[in-house]
Amino acid sequence: MGPCVRRDDVLKHCGRDPVLSLLLDVAKLRVTKTRRYGRDMSTSQQPADLADMVRSRAGTRGNAIAYEFEGRQTTFAEFDVKTNRVANALIALGVKPGERIAYLGKNSDIYFELLMGAMKANVVMAPVNWRLAGPEVAFIVGDCRAPVLFVGPEFITQVRNIKPQLPDIRHVITTEGGAPEWQDFTAWRDAASGDDPKVPISPKDIAIQLYTSGTTGKPKGAMLSHANFLNLVQTGSEAEKPDWNKWSTDDVSLVAMPIFHIGGSGWGVMGLYHGARGVIAREFDPTKVLDFFEQSGITKLFMVPAAMQFVVRQPRAREVDFSRLKYMLYGASPIPAALLKECIEVFKCGFVQMYGMTETTGTIVALPPEDHVEGLERMRSAGKALPGIEIAILDPDGKRLPPREVGEIATRSGSNMAGYWNLPEATAKTLGADGWLRTGGAGDRDADGGLYTRDRIKDMIISGGENIYPAEVESALCDHPDVAEAAVIGIPDDKWGEAVKAIVVMKPGKQATATDIINFTRERIAGFKTPKSVDFLEALPRNPSGKILRRNLRDPYWAGKDRQVN
């Protein structure tokens, strides 16, 4: 029966649960029957959607480990049954296809059970950035109209505080207990049937809704479909794929970036798709990352440059055995050349720079290991487009520019998002009728198609891999009763790439210290968005039409820099 699940093997992992064992027997028969009637669910036949992918891996990877989290291991076969239970439990709560569920918690195997289980019910997961302040969390949960909120142990108090602001929430379920008034996830899940719910799913259906920082001060829910994800792994033949983009079932991937970002959720799903073992870190901790290398034999991981710096600067970093590490993928913000050189020396693996955004389901351009050569012109680039991805440089009128002329970076592919949730105007502004997605970033291309990123067209700040728009911070600053107006800029920062600086004009006769201003904003917005410093001016520089001249405020801090972003 080849890759079909063997009961004796599975019992090694789930003998403590006889119900699960019986369900796995049923799953085995179902897979066998499926094969018998001509629907080969092996890796040689590409799944039609991500729920189908989970079923497929249960058949081909049965007793292999899918996810490992804080000593708990889940096989692909167990994961298939558990996600069936999640789907059936959601259906029993009355959650309908197309509705959203929200998750406020740190990384865990439970999150991926919820993510893929929701997909089996054709329900959309909306993970919430747990770094956000209470009002921001309430906005996202309210915006996606989730009837169910899953909450991790660290955020129970916060949810209790904001619950009155969440009229749509019918059920709160705790992932690890800690709130007697709310249901516990494990009991809720295990009370449901492990049979496949067999809910119809179209590749165009939305799989996940990830919230991005908003240019106008409010986060936007980027809707990513099953087809968006599958396009990244199914476009192009295996022979066309470079070695760094090939996966083996022997690979061990570390999910170290937060799941509310595409670099966390997307990376975790990518490993699952390829039948690799995923080791999940609750949150990024540089000492624990080194532990994972020693204990789990990590072969692949994705990190943002700020995280790479924290890891490589650990005294232990030069003592750890990285011999199993094949590739370190990095991106989300530019990396200083000195830091990259240090990482190459310490980790001694292939490095791949990734360029993309939430709205493109992650990576669309990559700089491969062979181009990571000191002094090579191409090393200054973001790399070339992946198979099936089109890149163009557009002028303000939307016309393509020739090589070496700077304009807005645009992309077209099957990985472009379906749109922003309930924001048709914002969707139309980003996704043109021609299928080109405007990234808001400036860049140019060389004659060979290499992409070079320049200054940002939008006033976005990237600090530690987190995108921050000035409007979000300015709105919080202007809520202060003594602040007349404010402008926010990004300034160079050795640790985070960029740091948020506020320039504030006080109302006549009013005074406040920088500390007062910073503490006030911290109650309203996430800590990473909160200004790290405040300058006070009598008036903000403006052009004749009244627009704030941010460039004038920013330029003194970036003098002598190669580019206006770190």
C-alpha cells in the first residue's frame, strides 16, 4: 500500500488516544479507496487547494512528523485528523463558509491546526498582530467580523478588557486554558468528529486574511487565496527550480517569524506542502534559535535582518554546529553589507535574499547564493523574478520604463492578492484592472532583469521587519490634547534598520516632554510603532499647497547614506 498510513506505525505516536487511532484507520481506508478510484493524492499530482494538500500529505507522509512545538510532535496523519476536527467544530459553532475567525496568540502548532482546519471548512483565518495595543486589536477583530476569537494565554487579560468592544464575537476559545469562563481549545476540538467535512472549496476562495499597516492609519486585510499560495509552489517545473527553492522530506524548517506575517504563516505552510518537518518557535528568541539548530538539526529558515543580527551576535553563535543548515532566507527589510558578511562567515550556508510583500503572498524576487559575492554588482540588487512572476518599472502614468530608469515597482502573477477586505477603493488603487500590483516601492532593473530597490514612494518606515506608516503614528500623536500637529519620519538605526521619530508642534501655551508624548502614544498603538524620539518645532515645513515636506525633515538624518532607506 506504499505511502498509505500504517496503523502500527501511527500507534507509536498516538497509542494514548484510541479514538484517534480508529479515526486514522478510517483515514487509511479513505486514502486507499481514493487511490483505487483514480484520484492519486501523491506529491506527483498537485493538490487543487490547501485543504487537499493536507489530505495528500497524510497519505504520502503518514507517520512522519509535520510539526514540532515545545516537545509536542504531530504526524501528518494526526494533523489531517485534528484539522478535520477543527473544521467540524467550527461548523458546529455555526461558522459559515467565507466567514473569518480571529487568532490572537503567539506561534504554536495549534495555530496551524486552526489555519488548515478553517480551510477545510472554507473559513478564513485572520491572525492578529499580538504586538498591537488593545484599540488596534479591537479594530482588526471587529473589522474582519469574526464570530469566534482564539486567544493565547499571554493575551487573556487584554481580550477581557476589549471584549465589550467586540459585538460580533459569539465565542472566545483559549488555546492553552487560563480562562474558566471560556472554552478550552483541546476539549473543543476533541469533542468534534475526525471525519473529513468535505466542504467544497474553490482555488479562488480566500485561505487567510493578513492585516498590513495602512497608509491612512487603519490596517488593511489582505485576502490571500488558495490559488495565491499554490501558484508559488506549482509554477514552473522541478527542473526549473534552483536548488535553494527545492525541498526534501528530510528538510527541517524553523518557523521563527510571527504567524501574523506572511514570513511566519507562509513559511509554515510551505514546509507542510513539501512534506518537511516544521519546528515552531513560540516567539523569536536568539538563544532559543541557537538551541533549535543544536537540538533539531534545522536545514532551512527565514528571518528578517534584525533577527539575524540578534542571533549572530550571541556569544554561542560561533560555537554552534550549523553543518545541517543548507539555506538561510532573509528579507522584509534591507540588510547592511557588514551584517550580511558576518552572517555568511558564521552560518556557512547558502544565503537567499527574498523580496516581496503580504499582497504578493510573499516572495516574488530572489537573490540566490551564487550572487552573494562581495564586490559583485548583482549583490546590491534584490535579485530576479521567480518563475511565473512578472516585474515592471512604471512611470507615474503607468507606462513601462526601460532598464536603469527609476520608477514604481509593479508585479503581475497568480500570487497577487484577491484584494483588501471591504476596501474596494484601496484595492483598485493597488491592483489595476490590467493585473499589475503597484508595490509603492521605487526601483529600477538592469538589462538582465535584476531588480534594484531605491527609495520608497510611499512614506513607509520598516523597523525590525515591521511596516509602519506615518499616518498611524500621527493619528495617535494628534489625539494628545496639547498637540497641534505632528509629522513622523524614519531615521537610521543600527539595530532595527529604521527608528520612528516624531516631530511635534504643540498648541499655544502648552508644553509636554518627549517622554510624555511617547508614553501617551504607547497606550494607543503598538510598541514598535511608538516614536523612539521626539523633536519639537514651532511649525512643520510645508509646500505651497500645504503638504508636509517630510523629505526636508528626513534628509539631515540620512546625509551621507547611499539611499534613504536602511
